[in-house]
Amino acid sequence: MIRLTIRHGRRLALCALLATLSLPASAQQAILEGERFHPQEGQHGMAATSHYLASKIAREVMQDGGNAVDAAVTAGFALAVTQPRSGNIGGGGFMLISDENSGKVIAIDYREKAPSGAYETMFQNDQGEAVSERSRYTHNASGVPGTVAGLALALDEYGTLNLAEALAPAIDLAENGFALPWRFIEGVESARERLAKWPATRAKFFKPDGSSYQVGEIYRQPDLAATLKRIAAHGPREFYEGKTAELIAQEMEQHGGLMTAEDLAAYQPTLREPVHGTYRGYDIYAMSPPSSGGAHIVQMLNILEGYDIGEMGFNSARTIHVMAEAMKRAYADRAEYLGDTDFVDVPLEGITSKAYADELREQIELGHTTPSDAIAAGNPLPYESNETTHFSIADDNGLAVSNTYTINFSYGSGIVVEGAGFLLNNEMDDFSAKPGTPNAYGLIGGEANKIAPNKRMLSSMTPTIIKKDGKNFLITGSPGGSRIITTTLQVVMNVIDHDMNIQTAVSVPRIHHQWLPDEIRIEQGVSPDTIALLEAMGHTVSQQDAMGAAQSILIDDESFYGGADPRRSTSSALGL
């Protein structure tokens, strides 16, 4: 007989447990069966973003008759208000739009550009050494922003709202404020030293006496509201040629920045062909250069397609081993070949070729790792014929949007434009300040990504849309610096190879290898036994912080399933 002491407040839970134990075994199993992670469901659409207010606003847009592009643009501007550490109008990014009705997948490149006065050695000292402080925390760290122009282009070409309508929720949030969540407070405090350095930044993020805001307090941004109102009234060119442009140019002139009014006026987003590949019968569409993400996610999937990943098992030592070996070879090629295709020839067809993947796969030993110092960039030419935010949105009219945009670091350069209320990016650090020298994420860059005037810096952002039989199936992507590509890769594999629901696919532990440093980075949750087997193969394994935030959507049987990544406490997926 089991004796139990029942404390007040636990009686109901215990009674429920005893009732369960008294059921027949078959009924108990029926109760206990199920999935550990449950996606949000919708019948008419889904919005998955890194902030619950942006998800709510996107869903409301679609409820009111707007399409997925309307919802995406509105959410993008809302995130610039609610999540200034990564949401932005002072940065840039990439958007993929898939339209089932036309069969087209469109890629919008609104990545930042180097100012016209930029030059190759601008972040080197007199000894020719790269000085990271200059490319990260100065006014010259900022490329010409592309977000306003890019979101406006998407809305003009594929949306049904006008820009003022899309900006209205963001203006309301900036002017009337919103209650601050813990993540906002924690982020500002962690960057206090950097943010307090500049008067305009200090005024934006801290109270007049220098103290911090508290959870639940209403946070208003009048300068940002005024900027958004000007853009709503005068259109996107206001940011590039109106008062906002004047404020940016003044900020640069006062602090020795190279960006000029002429650079802002000359900025234009561009339409590109997305990278396309196939994986086990699915069509993979991802961003093309100047993003490296699409090229290398297709390259890695091509390599991994030669293995029965499902049979090998999720995060088994064998699966992690072949994933890491594929990752190393892709990142070695990234360092050598990837850059802005307006300036350099990227052997994209070769890198994404299945024949090239076959050659690389032959180099992989199943029982032992290949040291990174023994791996150099391959030769695809014969086959040639740590803060960003991602959101995914889909509607029941066949439109799906995958968007990743950034100001690079959390809070970018840390510099707020005086009188305009938004942060400037520090994307110039994504160039190779000195070819062969790693950037802030440890990524090695080569000649293809060296600094040049008006050039777009290489990115890892990987907005991705996967189609099955011509229908939108999976919309995904992630923040995470150099881990963006591998995070997105694993969401895809978790769904296709391991048959996970979308919430499980974005929640389970991740791994990462980027060639250099030569180590497999893992999240908490990988078995010590698995780690021991990997080390026996010659791998160095390092458990570190969580990676990415892959806000994702899966569409199946005309139902929408949203996976909000738990690695961001404000993440939210909302269906309608």
C-alpha cells in the first residue's frame, strides 16, 4: 500500500493522477500518447514572428482581407518599433515571395550597400591589420540602409495595401507605446555600456536620469513615430531624399562617416532569381547572392541526400557527423567564392550542382572526421553551366513570404540617428576587412567579399520556401549570424527526414560547424554518449548558447501550422 501525504493545493492534481491510474491500460496509453511540442493551427493563414505584437498585427491584416505580403510588410515595420535590437528601418535584408497561382518565387534583395566613398583598407591600421572596433562601433560601420525601400517594393508589386496603411500599426506603437516585456529590458541592460555612449541612443533606451525602464512600463518613441509618419505621408523616397535622409547625412557628417546624401538618394533594392534545388522530391527556394545562404543550404542538402538520414536517426552520432562534414565543405567554399554578384563571378550553378555534391560526398569518411586544415575550397567551376530577425507568413490564396532582415549585431552599431529615432546598422563588418581575417562571427572572407564602393556585403541570411508538387509547403529562416544557414538546414531536415511537426522541428537541439574554428558547436540536449562517439571520430565538440530563432510555417492538407521558436521569449505564431 502506498501512503501519500497531500499538501493543500495539490489535491486536484493528485486526484487526476489517481483517476488516470485507475483506468484500463489501453485508456492510459491513449491519454499518454501524443507529441511533446504542438504547433499553432490555422485554416486560412499563419503568421510566425519573433514578437507577439507583430504576429497579432500580421494576423489582423489578413483577417481584414489583406494578403501575406501586406501582413509581412506591416509586421516588418511593427518589429522596427517593438524589437529595435534587430527589427529595423536602419538596416536591410532579403524577402522571398512564393505565389502558387503564378508558380513564381520572387527574391527581393534590399541588403545594405557600402557608401560610394568606401575603400578596401578602410578598417585596417597603418600596419595593415584589421581593426574590429572600426567596422563595428563607428559611423563608418553602417552601410546604406535598404529596409524601407525593400518593404515598399514588396508592397507595391505584390500587396494590396498602400504604404500609409501598412505603416499605421507601427506608427501607433511608436507614438502611443507598448508594454515592455522582459526580453526588451534584458537586452538593453546587456548592451548598456555601448548604448549609453551616444546621446541620442541613451535618450532612446534609458530614462532621463539614466535609469532603466521596467517590465510592463509603456515605452514611447516620438522621434521614430515622426520618421514613420513622414514616410507614410511622402512615400519611401522620403527616407532616402527627404528630411530623414538629411538627418542621416547630418549624423554622418558630424561624426566623420562616409555615407552621404548622394549615397542615400542612389539606393535601390533589386529583384533577383532565388537559388533553386531539390531534396527528396521537394523544391527548395532560398536567397541568392549577396546572401550565401541559398547556395550553401542547397549544397549541403545535395551532399546529405546521399545518406538515409531518417534511418540514421535525429541527432545520432552518425547523422551529426555527416552533417558537420557537409557543413565544413560548404563553409570552405563560402570563404572562397561568395560575394555580391554585381561585382564578382560566383560559380553558383557549380556550387549547387548535384554532381559537385557527389564529389564532395566521396571525401567524407563515415568513421572519422576530416580536419578543417585538410579541407580547402573545392572546385565547383567544372560544374558551372549572433542578431537578426526572421518571420514567415502565409495566406490561403497561395502567397507565402519568408523574410529575414537585420542591423547585424544586437542594436547594430549602437548609434541612433539624432532626431530620427532609429539605430544604424553595422553591416560593414560583414565585408572582409582584410581577406583571410575572421569577422565577428568567426567567418573567414576572401577577395570575393572585399570592400568596394556601392557593393553589397555578403550575408548568411537564408529566407527559404519549400514547395511540394507546386504548392507552398514549408516557410522558414532564422537569425543567428554564421549559424543562420545551419539552423535553417536543420529545420528542413527535421521536417523532411525526421517527419517532425513544425513546432518540434524548430524546438529540438541544434548543431553547427562552419569549417573554422574546427569544432562542432551544440546546444544543450545532445546526449553525452553521442558526444563521446563524435569525439572518438576525431571531432571537437563544444556546448554553447542556443542558436537561431526559426519562426516557421508548414502547410499540409490546406491547414497551416506555425512553429514559434522558444529560443526567443517573445516569439509567437498565430493562425486564422
